[in-house]
Amino acid sequence: MTHTPPAGLVVNNLGVRYGRRSVLAGVHAGPFPHGAVCAVLGPNGSGKSTLLRAMGGLLRATGAVTLDGVDLAPLPLPLRAQHCLYLPQALPEPVRLNVLDAMLAARHATGRQSASTTEDIDAAMACLHDVGIAHLATRSLHELSGGQRQLAGLAQALGRKPRALLLDEPLSALDPYYQQTVMALLRRETTQRGLVTIIVLHDLNMALNQCDLACLLHDGHILAYGSPTDALTPENLRTVYRIQARVDEGLNGQRFISTTGVV
Amino acid sequence: MTRHHPTIVQTYQSAMRHRSLVLAGLVGALMLSILVDCAVGPAAFSPATLVRAIVAPSAVDAQTSLIVWQIRMPYALMAACVGGALGLAGAEMQTILANPLASPFTLGLSAAGAFGASLAIVLGWHVSFVPDMWLTAGSAFVCATLSVWFLDVLVRLRQGGTGTVILCGVALVFSFQALVALMQFVATEDALQNLVFWTLGSLTRTTWGTLGLLAGALGCIFPFSLRAAWPLTTLRMGEDRAASLGVDVPCLRRASLVRISLLCALAVAFVGVIGFIGLVAPHIARRLVGEDHRFYLPASMLSGAFILSLAALVARVLVPGVVVPTGIVTALVGIPFFLVIVLRGGGDAP
């Protein structure tokens, strides 16, 4: 009898401690499938960032994180980043570095070679083109807006060709235009590249309408995981966020959550 | 994809060429400044005599050859090497600590070195067969290195961020300055004279031996710095971002600290406290070539070398017949240079 490992990213019995304080204990999450955007939701301090950082290998954690059946925990950081790449909440710093150089630096960050070939430049340009900022390639990061820098950061990540992408509040510093742009980009690239995409969100309506899956985190454990419509019910929102909320359906089939008060 | 973006790739490549030209320009300026440094002094030489003295020492009279080879050359080259070492160390320091105020001077390395030297001078340490000068330098080196490691351990124990490093560094500066003041207070007249050399910074005691050691160290360390250029560039975009791209940040930071402590400790050991260069050279380099560390690191090293070389020149011509301690002149020469570059660049934060 053959056993096929579950496809996608699976978190098994994950635990994280900061000193003596246990932040996450015995978390089981997933499987997060390829080609789907999954929102991780929860109030401030519920452990969303910690979960993502532990999955990305930036925090020491107990338990297992497997991608397509391969345990990522024993892999050294450079190798792990090739499978599963975490993108921090902070935008790329506004330094005097042009976007193309930033792409090349991300590409060579773990390698030994120092010179970049024409293929490297072509690959970087192709990636910038996918993200829609090829025209900014020779502009310096310190001249770009927050939204443009976020796109540059995404291009850096996509340029590393990971199979799973973990994004920590990628929309929180952006205006509505760039929120929609980044979200649309993530949906398109996730489908095209077959990525496992997990994003931390605060915008419930964005999760409801633009994500394929939603995962609600409450006090360090997963309260609900499934399609956004099933997970984001008024009862769950009441438990997790301590808010009174209503889910309505608009004329165009879009759903929206309106908050009517606190519990 | 080149065919889709030919102009952008061309713009990029011409920007790369521009940066290479800036580096070449800095090398040229440095060479010129070293030559002028060799030519100017109480005994003035014509450029022709100078070139002959350098290329074929036997073709000029013994006195000229002696002045050029034994006095002025070591002095001029030492200025360039110390400036280069401080410039490179400052550049790496500002990157790994993500703070534009970081420099060997502001984090207490120089003060620790001065304290080490003052210990050897004031307590009158002697070891047979070892010249006093090397003993003083050795003591300064040990203290400067220890201070970096102390800083590193302190920060690692507290798991602090870069802000903690800077604050601990400032605490070190004040502690060591107080200790040096204490040593000065108990020092004898003679020892005090000697000690002033360290606290003001001076190039006049350079020998080919110390020069060779520092130049050798710089030559050995620089390739390692360049090899870390890509990860250091990634680190500039944020520590988490670098880590998420697979850079082992603690390891990168530790390797960088080893290089910084070697460079600074050697520089301090041989010429005493020279502030300002390590702080300013990185800013100048950033303005000139940006923060791609493949260019930024060499540019910072060359700018540091160039400024200290100019300062060394000014130190000798400022008061006729006297060599003013270089540490005094660096700020006087460097600040106008610094202001021009910072203010011309639009005045935004680095």
C-alpha cells in the first residue's frame, strides 16, 4: 500500500515560545493547497505573525511544517527559503538602491557568485514585468511610493521562485488602489505558478471576496478553516474579534461584512 | 526579455559604467593626493625629482631619497591605509547596525584603543626584545578588539536590536573616555606627552613595519567584504527581509564584526584616535554610488583614504614646521567636503 503525502503546506503540532511564554502550542493547520490564496485572520496578538514566521523558518519552533510531504524544519535557512518564502510586514527600506539591483541582490543573496550575467538581468526584468513595474527598474527605492516598494518586494520574492509564499499583512501600509493591485497580482501569480499563498489580512471583506480559503486564529489555535463564507460567520467573528457583525449579499453577488458594534 | 526593455537595460548598464567611473575617479584622486603628500614639506621637491626618487631612488641624492622613502612615503601611504580601513569598517558597520550614526568612533572602539594604549604608556609596561611602540600598539589592539566582542556578547545576551547596540556603544565611549581621563590624571609628565599622541591621533610615528601590517590586513580583509556584498545589500532592505530571502543574518553580522574589529583595532593601534572618517566616508560613498555594496564598500574605502590623505597633507602645511596631529585636522578637512555632498544631494535622509 502506498501512502501519498498531502499536497500543499501542512502545519503539524507547531509550538513557539518567547522565553517562558508560550505563544503557539499544538497548532494544526492546513493543508493549504497549491493554486489557492488563503487568508489568515485574527485580532492583534492572536499569533498570526508568529505562525507565519515559524512556518517560514524565521523563528525556532517545535513540530513539523511539511510542503508536499517534505519536512522543512531540518533544512538550513537558505535552502528553506527556496521552498517556502516569508515576506515581512515592513516594506523594503527606502535605500539608495535601484529596483533592478534590489532584484539582483535578492537573487544572489545566498549564492557565491558576485557578477550578474545578462541572464540574471533578463530574469529579473521578466519578473518586474510580471509584477507590472518594469518601467521602474532603474529608479531608486528611496524615490518610490510605499505601494511601489511593496511591489518591488513581491517581485524580489517571486524572483526566487518559491513554491509557497507567506505574506505578513502585505496590504496594511497601502492605499486602496495598491491594495487591489497587490491582491489581484497575488491571485494571478498564485494560479499561474501553482503557489501555496498564505496572507495575513485585517480586511475581512477582502478575505471574504478575494481569497479562496480563510483560516481564523483565536488565542493561538485555529478556530475555523475553510471557504471564507463558511469561516467568516457572525458567530465566529463574535468569538474571535468580539464584534457584532452582519454578512450581507450585494446585488452583484459580492458579500460584505458590516460591523454594527462591539460585544 | 532584453528585447522588451532594451532602453531600461541600457540605462542600467550605463549607470553601472558611471559607478565604475566614479570608483576610478576616486582611485585617481587618491593617487594624486598621495603624490602631493610626498612632494610637499620643508624640503620642497619638483614633481620631476619626486618621480625620479620614487622610480629610481639611486638616481637622486641620498638625502632626497631618504626624505621621500623613509619619511614622506610611509606617512602618505599610512594616511591612505588608515583612511581606507576606517572607511571600509564604517561602511560595514552602518549596514549591519542599520544606523547612519554607527562608526568605530561612536561605538567606542577608538576610545577602547586609546585606553589600551594609555595602560601601556602610563603603567610603563616593558617586555624585553619588544619595542615599546609595538607593545603600546598591541595593548590598544587587544582593548579595541575586546570592546567589540563585549558589545557583541552584551547585545546577544539581551537579544537586543540595533538600537541597543548603538546605546551600549555610546555607554562604552563614555566609560573608556573616563578611564583614559583617569590614566591622564595619574600619569607622569613624560607619559602624558606620549599619551596625547594617542588621544589626538597622529601619523608621524609610522614605520614601514606598521604600514606593511595595516596594508596587508586591509588587502586580506577587503576581498571578504566584497564577497559579502550581495547579502549586505539585501540586509539594507530590512533585517527580516534579508532573513526571509535566506540570508543567515546573525552569521553575516558576526563575520562583519570580525572584519570591523580587525580593521579598526589595527588603525587605532598604530595612529591613535582618528574620528569622523569612519562616520563620513560611508555617507559620501552612498551619495556617489548608491548602496549596491559591490560599489558602496570600495567607494567608502577610497573616500576614507582620500579624505585622510588630504587631512594628512593639511596637517603638515597648516602650521609651518610643525605637524599638527591628524585627528584634529580630519574634521576640519572632512566637514566642508561632507556638507557639500550631503546638501547637494537634496538633503533627504540617507
